[in-house]
Amino acid sequence: LKDMRFYNKVDRNIYRILHSILGWEIFTLFSFLLFKEIFYVMSLVYFLHILVDIPSHQNECANQPFFPFSKYKIEGKSYIGSKRGFIFWVILIVIIIAFNLK
């Protein structure tokens, strides 16, 4: 996301936790407790969501994988409105469709 601003510190911290390893672990735990038969798929999808966000988020929304334990962040580049971003989404959609056609 390009130049996204948060309303307040609470919003920013919730976003950072949900896009961190800690958020993924919490999500996986709740998925396991509530949906034991499919928790591994839910966990994998959430993890892949975080991975896809890494190269496409910058500035305020840059990924902080070790939040709240570290301020280390991975700066990506926003591809919104660019040819590269369009190609990325086309490839991702093709992959999703290919897996669903099996």
C-alpha cells in the first residue's frame, strides 16, 4: 500500500501484529482450536498472505515480521497502478485458478 496512514496507534499496532509472525501464530492456535480438520490450510493461507504483502507494502505499512519484539521492517514497493503490479495479480490469479481446476 502506498502512503497509507493509520487513524491512531491502536490501529497501527493491530495491523502490525496481524502482519507479523506473532499474529500468524495466534491465528494458527485459534484455527487449531476451532477448526482442527482444516487448521493447517488456514494457517498456510494466512502465512502466504503475509509473504505476499512483504514486497508490496512500504512506509507506514512496511512489514514488521517480529513486531512487537523488534522494530525491524522489510520495505517493499507499492505496485498499485503499475504494470508490474498488474502482472503480479494476473500471475497470482492464474495460479489460484490452476490449483482449483485439479
